[in-house]
Amino acid sequence: MAGLHQLKPAKGAVKKRKRIGRGNASGHGTTAGKGTKGQLSRSGAAKGSGFQGGRMALIRRVPHLPGFKNPFKVTYQVVSLERLNRLKEKTVDAKVLFDAGIIKKLNEPVKILSDGKLEKALTVKVDAFSTKAKEAIEAAGGKAEVV
């Protein structure tokens, strides 16, 4: 059995590179395998990936949507005050909300909005509050802390 250092490609699997433009005796002289005349025989003849033989390119035919997407936009997971009434814990943070199934992702910011009425005193530690939600939490005897 042959060792790894003795392995070779199968016979006929490796071809020599075509050396173009090395004189007529090489078999690839004169026109260097590019045929005679025309756009493709010239140097620097690439036509571009979107070129379609001179007709209007697809990228120019398809309409583009206006505007742009702001890469710095912060999207909050919104939680209403009404949903905080279900929780048994006195201190509420993103982990508690995630475990209760109120928010879907732990690594995205959370904002509390003032929908509904809060019926118990809670310490809420999240990324943002609406002004009315903060007032409602404090009016119920709780604390609203921005993390």
C-alpha cells in the first residue's frame, strides 16, 4: 500500500496550462486564442456582469424603492402596563418579562407604554418608558428605572 507521500493524481487528470501569446510555434501565437477582430479580441474587453447585448439591462428596467433604511434606528419591544399585572415578582426586568412570555427576545430593548392600569407596586427596570407609563408606575407606589 502506498503512503501519503507517494500519492499522485490519476493519469490524464493534470493538464499543462495554455501559455498564450508566446509566439506562433506555441500553437497559441498571433491572436492568442482570441480569434480575429471584434470586441472580445481586444485588451480590457470585459463587458460587465449586467450587460445584455446592448438592450436595456435588467437592473435599469426594474423600478427601485425610494428612501433608505436607517441603520441606527432603535426598535423597542413594546409592553403595556396592563400586562405587568399578571406578574408575581416585585422587581420586573427583561429576564422576568421573557420568562413570562411577554417579550420574545432578551437582547432587544424593551419599552413600557401606558395602555391599561397598573394595580400593584412594582420596581420596573427596562430600557425606556413613556412619560404616562412612568407616572402610572410611580402613582401605584412603584419605581421606574431606566437600565
